[in-house]
Amino acid sequence: MRLFILSDLDSPLIVCEHVSCTYGNAPVVEDVYLKINRGEFLGIVGPSGSGKTTLLKAIIGSQPVAHGSIETKPDLTIGYVPQVETVDWYFPVTVEEVIVMTRSKTKLWPRITSKERRDVRAVLEKLGIADVASRHIRELSGGQQQRVFLARAMFCEPDILILDEPTSGVDVRTRHEILHLLADLHDDGLTILLTTHDLNGLAAHLPRVVCFKKTVIADGSPREVLTPQVLETTYGAPMDVLEHGGMPLVVDHGRVAMRGEGK
Amino acid sequence: MIFAVDIFEPYGYQFFQNGLVVATIAGALCGLLGVFVILRGMSYIGHGLSHAVFGGAAASAVLRVNYFLGAGFWGLISGLLIARVARRRVIGADAAIGVVTTASFALGLALMNRYGQASKSIEAVLFGSVLGVKVEDIYAVAFVALLGLAVVVLGYRKLLFSTFDRDVAQVSNVRVSLVEGVLLVMISLTILVTMRVIGTLLISALLVIPAASARMTTNSFSRLLFVSPLIGSVTCFVGMNLSYHLDTSASATIILLDAIVFVVVYAVAGTRNRMKMASLGHL
């Protein structure tokens, strides 16, 4: 794996300035400013349809930018992990084939070399799923599926890992596993950017949170950002923020009221 | 002994030998590209393009232009028109294919009606004809087959990556549009060179059925790329022989054979899955 040079730590990897994206004539992302430095671990939170996936796609370059600019460090390598729901799990590929397909640049002969096989094994071991290499992707558990795509993203030794909703559609245990795994990778020096709608399970644990609805509503530590005011602007619904184990805990007003009525 | 003589009887005819060679290579080629066709959900494009090329074939027969030039040019124009119309998102690619290719097909039909003297070769294009196979057809099919093989082998990972996961492939610096363009050109070339044997109407089936049958036998992409051309070429070879003895259309016989293979594999794969489930139930 890549060794990170300390002097590089505060150089920005990605800078978005006045970024706007549109679908047809409707703006989905408007005037976004976002700077991501090397070594950061940040999450973009917002309701569905808030444009966070669009912003992510703009950053990775698969969504055109209508206005503004996204500047990246020269030769920036991005490891992208798509939403598990968007993967075609019936596609006939084994785990090894999925991971190796990212190395397509200079290879003429398609056969997997023994060196590649060792590299695959190494990255799978790092993610704790060393024994699934020859399995078909449908024969994996939810947590394993997520790890395989993480392994694929890690395989090209990226500068930054970008994940779209890494915990959507997984159970609580898997969510914990993924969170710990990402924290470990971050401790190793990897920069991580993700989107999530999971405020308590994921966002509250991150060093930096960006509340997003078409544009950046607030940007900072969970304690700074997860406030009733910011959340109401972001989600368009009143929310309470409690304190639990030294961390902010977001509670939906509606849910409290319903419980109250039930009693 | 008599039986043996019967089997080898058609081999006495040069036209049959030519047709057999073309059909067998065409089966392998369609089987190979068919893997991408079914995994990318492109079967309607194959279907549409083969109909569009019919218009070009009819036009070149009427105008007495070389078939490959005329139909190839026509196919290219149709492809560009489809891409152009599909860019209007309200219409959608499938409708764009429907509009362009049926119009092209109708134009071919109208030309056939108006200039009846060319109708014989047009019919050959529509239904395929073993009798019409020339030596240049063999060269053309063999060339496209080698080209297809080279594209699939040399571009294997890029093809796999952009088929499986388009967005991520793009992020990983795979030129996805180029890969898709090359694939579309290969499919068009395949249609162009096999159409005179297999026939426009049934070629789309050959781009789908062998690959679909093969898909049920394996979960490995690389193995799929072996099994599908194998099914395609074997059914074409056997189908050609059968069609001579049964006095049926070569294209119809081949496709029916492929359909039978599909049904058998479907039944066997279904039973195997049920047995797997049953054995899991015992645990």
C-alpha cells in the first residue's frame, strides 16, 4: 500500500468552487464551495434528492458541471465505491475478476497474472475477506459485498476513497463493520469522502460533516454542524439534537410526537 | 454405409461447403459478441440494426452497388441517426431504434416493390441463403471474426469493466464511450457479413440465444466467452447439415436448434438449482 508523505498533508486534493449542476433546466446542485484536504475523512449528509450523489458524480467526473470549477490535484487517483443497490449482482463475475478489472491500462493479455493474484489476496486480507476471491459476487453477504467493492477501490492505490451511501441497505452489524474499516483506513492515512443519510449511525462519528441541500448548508465537526437549525434547513423538518455518550444524537420531531401519543 | 453416404451428400456441393464455413464462423462470432449484447441489454440494438441494414442491402441491390459498401454505409447512417434521436431524452434509445430501423426497413421493402427485378437477392438478405454464399463472404466473415476475437482478447478488461460498472470504469480512466463505440461497430460489422447466410430476420436471435443459454451454465465471465461461441458455432454447423436433409430454411433450422438448446439448458439449470436448494434444506 501507498506510504503517505507527511509534508503533503495540508495540500488540497479537490477544490470545488461555485459548482452548479443541472438536470434539464432544473438546478440540482447550486454554487457549491468545498475543499477536501489530504488525510481528511468527511461525510456529506442530506435528504434523498438533495443532490449529494450528483455532487459526488461531478467530483468523479461522470456528471457535467454547468457552472463553476472542480480542480483536482494533478494525477489524482480516485477509488470509487458505488451504492450497493446499483451493482448488478447477477452479472457473471467472480470477486477476483471484479478487483482485477481496474488494472486495464497497459495489459494486453487478459489472463490474471500470479502477481495480480497475490495483490488481490493482499487487499482482500487487509479487508478481512481473504477467502472469497474465487466466489461469484452473488454468493456474498451484505458486508462482504461492500468490502469487495472497497477492495476494488483500494486496488488502484487511490489518493482518495469516495463512497456513495456505503451503509444504505445494510444491517446494524455491517454498518459498524464498515465504519470501523473506514476508520482504520483513515488512520493509515487515506483520505475518505462519503455520502450518507444516516445521521446517527455514520455522520455523527466522522471528523467532518457537510450538511447538503442543493448547496452546502453547514460544514464542520458533527458538534458544530448537527444543530436543530442546520438540520431543519437541510431536511425541511424540525429535529432535536440530544447528547448521548459525548456525541450528538439527532431525533426526529415526528418520531418523538408519535411515541408520546402512543403512551 | 448408405447412412454415411447420406450424411456426406451435401458436402459434394461447393455452395454447401461455403455456406457451412460461413455459418460456423458466424455462429462463433455472434456467440462471442452476444455475451456483451445480453449483459448490456443491447438485444434490441442488434435486432434494430439488422433491420436497418436490410434497407441498405435493398438499396444497393437496386442501385447495383457493392453490397458491403452499400449496406455498410446505410448501417452507419442508421447508427448515427439512432444516436442522434436518442439524445433527446424524452424519446429514449429504444423508441429511437424503433423509429429509425423500421423506417429503414420500410424503405428497403418499398424499393423491393418498385424495382421488382432485384427482389431475388433482397429475399436472400431477408431470409438468408446458402446458395448465395460467395468466396468473398467467407473472407469477410473470417476477417470480422478475427477482428472480433482480437478486440475481445486485447480489450478484455476494459470491455468487462465498462459492461459491469460503467460509472466506475469511467472514473478509473477507461474510455467508456470508445469501448461502447467499438462494440457497436463490431456488432454492425457482424450483422453486415453474416446477413446473407443467416438472414436479417433471424440474426438478432443468433446474437441472443447462444449467449443466453451459455449464461445459465456458468457464473464466470471468461468461461462465458468460451461457451457462448461454442454453442453458436456447433448449432450453426449442425443446423446447416440438418437443413439440407430436412429441406428446410438454413436460418430457421439453426435458430430452432438454438432454441432447443436454450430450453434444454433452462430445464437442466432449473432442476440443478432446485436440487441445490433441496440439499440446502437438509442442512
